[in-house]
Amino acid sequence: MKQNRPLWILLIVCILSVSLIGCGAKEPKWDSFEGALNEKSFPVPEEASSPDRTTTNVAMDYVRYSLSGLKEKEGLPDPYLEAIEAWGWKEQKGAEDAGNSRVFQKDSLIIHLTVHDGYFIVMIPKEKKVAIKGLKSK
């Protein structure tokens, strides 16, 4: 038993090290973006992971993106807001907007962006999208 003791200690130290390194929350980088799955003209950090398909319901097309280090109480980071504006989106200020929920518009498209702990959701309302297109075409 005494001969195996150093091996057991080494094994436990290795397991603890790997678990601590793997579970540590890293801060996301806000320097590279790609188009969202449900609207290619809306930027999403390249680090964000999501399923390969959008989730659809009657009123909204939405995609949930996982991004470690994101905090609901902190809202959207300034570099991400700057990237959204650089891609041509304008924030729509309204009474329903909270710190973690924002609305952006570009031409006739409207996007709702909500931030939660560790993930964010990009939503496109179907009804408003159709209503705005109808007004533009007249």
C-alpha cells in the first residue's frame, strides 16, 4: 500500500488540476463576430456556441447562444454594443427595455437581444417583421 501511495496522490492532484482548469470561467473576447443563425446581418461573438438550427415558435424566431463569462446583471458589454452599431444596427430605446434586454433595428428588421448568466438570446418577432415590411412597401 505504501508503494502505491505516491501514485494515488499524483492521480488525485492531476484530476483536481484538470477539473479546476476546465471549470474556470474565462472572460469572452469581444474582437471577432459572425452573423447570427436567424439573421446573418446581426453580429454574434465567434466564441458563442449554439445549436445548428434556430428554434421557432408562433411569434418569434430565436437562437440561444452559450457564452461563458456573460453576466445578466452587467448587461451587454460595451465592445459588443459598438460592434452591433458598426454592423448598422440602431438601438431602440423604450419603456420595456431593461438592462439585460435590448431592441435593435436595421431598415425594416427588429431584433430583441436578452442577456442571461452564461448565455444570450437573439429573437426576431415574426409579426413585427411582416407589419414593418407592409408599411415600407406602400
